[in-house]
Amino acid sequence: MTKDPTKSDDGGASESQPLLGDKKVSTDHTPSSTCRLPIEPIPLFFLLAIGLQNPILKEFLYYKQCEKINITFVWDDNSSKCFLNLSDPGYLAQQTAQAGASQQLLYHNIALLSPVCFSAIFFGVWSDLSQRRKVAIVPPIFGMIIQAAVYLLLMGFEFSFEFVIIGMAFVGLFGYYYTPFVGIKAYLADVTPRSQLTFRLAVLSAFEGIGIGLGYVTSGLWIQWQKSFTTSMWIPLGLFIFMFLYVILLPESLPKSEKKLFSCSHFSAFGRACKSAKNSDINWVLLGCYYVAYISVHFADGAFSEIVNLYLMNSPFCWDPTKIGILLAGMYVGGHMISAVGIRVFGRVMDDLWIAEIGVLSDVLANTLMAVSAYLPHRDIIPFIVPCVRMFGRMQHCVISSGMSKLVSQDRQGSVFALLYCFEAINKLTQSLVFLPVYRATLHWFPGFGFLINPAINFSITAPVLGFVHYRTRNRSTMSQLTIN
């Protein structure tokens, strides 16, 4: 388990022979800038806004479904309106409202995420050929301003849900929140030495966790304080406008290109990247394995991203938005920050891929505990133990992203992260198509069943793939050392 001094930290690929390019690059090349604003505030405030608006939307849809079946709410007095008696007619009505809200979220996610599968690749590859900031960061933030405005029209002016579906399809063309992270991570790879990239991505992940954690806890507290969904949605809109202005001041990370910003050449760039990847067989195998691991890791997180709000608002928990927000805040802030510290500490004594395996194990245990928490004593306390178990559950994300980035040259960072977030958008869409129907189907006999999908995916796919990558990289390192000797 100790780190092999003969092995590089890039997953076995030589940095002088990049996978998706034929140019040699310096391992520690960092573009110079006399005054460079930090990139970290963007994911911090971006995910703060996301963490605010997503729970607000889910709870708003649930409450509107309840109103349709004559379940009324009194703020600060069992605002979740949870019925515990299985023979109570209100309990059956509550299950109907849960299923209706789940169905609306499914339609919402399909409309929003389907265009992202194309736009993430489009903007990411385009940013490699022109300008990282103007192409991959500015347009999606503008799209998020539109999204917050659409939610305000839904909640404040009672626009129809069909209008929201059309608006989400339009927002998806701008890349939703996947495309800005294509630009942010590629931007970070542009300006960071390769030897520091894993830790720098972990720090970025910590800022993401702080942002989304603060968003979750603030959304619950703000709803309870304002007793309104509409006033709560103004905060995300203001944050998106602030970020749009901040990004305008951000310097470019790539040297000034002679190519035009608007050009048709980016349509063929991704095809050329894939074609050049086939010329390096062993590196293509490693990159493909990293992609498979990334897809499986993110898909397995679907229970916490899709059903945890509905799960905790339902019986036997009957939690209100404030309590759910506090739990999710602790989970995301603690998980992201402790994972960053864990990468720094564990990185002194073991390889990156061993660190990823520890993260997978932490995630599996947390999902298993959440699945059975409804049947354990002190069930109101058990969910708060889950963030402690999941505190290393983000390490594998950082290790996998760093491993892929180190396999390619600087002029292909946008392409690699574009494909990465394209898969993540497909994952998010697939999560909605899998976890929400599974939750509806198992709601009456085992509501936590959806959380058990995580151990099944991680044990059957993620852990074996990471083990295979570890074996290939160590074998490659040994062969290289024998050749040198």
C-alpha cells in the first residue's frame, strides 16, 4: 500500500507522451499572469445557489401536490404534514403526493439534462480551440440566471409546469451546471503544475462542498423564516448575477489564439481527439477505465441527489425543510472538506488509487446505513451519523478527475472534462429514470431501497475497475524500471 517511488502519480501515463495530442508538454508549465483572480469563488457561490434552489423546487412541488389533494400546511406546526398512522386516509394521500412530486421531478430533469449531453461536449471542445472563460464558463452562468427567473415565475406568478419544462430545455442548451465545471476544472488544469493537481482539485471540491452545504441549510432556514418559496428563490438569482459579473473580470487561462471565437472547426475537434486516442493503446485503456469508474461513482450517488429529500419528508422521519437542510449541509461540507484533508494526509503514505478505494468504502457504508435507518432505534439520530461515515466519500471523485487530467496535454483538457461532464449529465438523467421510479415502486414496503443501489454499483463496477487500473499502472511502472535497469 506504500507509494512506489518509481511510479508517477498520473495513473501510469508519461507526461511527455500525452494521450490526446502529439505535442510534448512541460510537467509543471503554468501560464503566467500578473494579476489572476482565484477560480475557487465560482464553484463556491455557484453551488451555494444550486443548493438553495434545488431543495426549494423539490419541496415546492411536493407542497403543491399536497394542496391538490386538500392537504393544507401550517408553517412551524408540522410543516411536512406527515401522517404516521397507516390506516389514516391522509397517509394514502401523502403517498400520492410523494409519487406526484417524484413524477414531476422526473419530467423536469429529462427536459433539463437531455440537451446538456450535447452542450457540455460542444462548449468544452470549443474552449480548447478559443477561450476557456468566454466559452465554457460565461454562457452556462447566464443560463442559470434564466433558470432562476423561470422558477420565480412558477412560484410567484403560478405559471404552468409545462412552461417550466420548456424553460428547462432552453437552459439545458447553455449547459446547466455541468458546462461551467468543464471550464473551471480545465481552467484549473491550465494554471496548476501537474504535481499539485490532485490536491488542487481536492481544494476545489472542498469549496464545492462548502457552497452546496451552506445552500442546503440556508434554504431550509430561509423558507421557515420567510414562510414563502418565492422570496427564497430571489437569493439564487442574485448569486448567479454576481457570479456572471465576477467571471467577466476573470483572466483567460490559455494563450491568446489566432483562431476566431466563432468558428466551425470545433465540430471536428472531438472526433480528432478520439481518433488520436486510439493511437496509444495502453493509455486509452487507462483513460477508458477512469471514465467507467467516474460514471459508476456518480451514478451510485443518485440516492442522495434524487430521493433523500422525499425520503426524509416521508414517514417515519417526517422532517421539515430546516432539519433536512442541516443534515445535507453537514454531509456536503464535511464530506468535501475532510476528503480534501484525507487526500493530503493519505497521499503521504499510499498511492492515489488506494485513496480512491477508501472513498468508495466510505460511500458504500453511508448509503447502507441510510437505507436501514428507518428500521433502527433512534431513527431521528441515525441520519446525522451518515455524514460522519461518508466523510471520505469524495476522495475517489478527485483522484479519478486528476488521473484523467494527467493523461492528456494542456490543449486537450477541455475535451477530456467535456466528455466527463457529458457522461455526468447522462448519469444525472439516468439517475432520475432509475432512482425516482424505484423510490415510487418501493415506497410502501421499503422506502430506503434506493440507497442500496450504491453498494451494488460500487462493489460490482467501481472497486474492480479501480483495482484493474492500479494493477496496470504498477505493472507499467515495473516494466519501465526493468527497461531502465
